[in-house]
Amino acid sequence: MLHEDRKALSKLRLDNAKMLLKSAQAMIDLEDYKSAANRSYYAIFNAMRAELAILGIDHKKHKGIISDFRIHFIKLEKHLTDILIT
């Protein structure tokens, strides 16, 4: 994939993450915290996919995205990021 295509895909995914954050805030305002947590998770997930898209990386499963995000962007001990996949 060309760099411009990667940037466009990344922007699309980041825009989606922003929309999901707005949705999460709306759910909080309605005191629907379970839905807010769900929307927040997917906002984070889409932001992670946006960053990985720049590198040309994608996976069909959440575990693959989280694993590669850890490898390329998080310089913490594995146990500190385990909350993302539990």
C-alpha cells in the first residue's frame, strides 16, 4: 500500500475513533455507562488501528491489533497493558 493510501486509511480510522468518543459522551450524558464503555473501547481500538495503518499493519482480530500496537508503540511491561485484552 502506498504511503498516501496509508495516511488516508489512518485518517479515516482516526475520524471514526473521534465519532465513537462523541457517541461515548452522549451515552454518559444518558447515564448508559455500559454503552459508553463499549463506545470508548472501540474508539481506542480504532485509534490503535489508525496508528498501525501508517505502518501498513492490520489484522482481522482484536488480539492481533493489540499485540502489534504493543510491539510498535507501547514501551511498557506486558502486564501493564493486559487490561486491553481481558
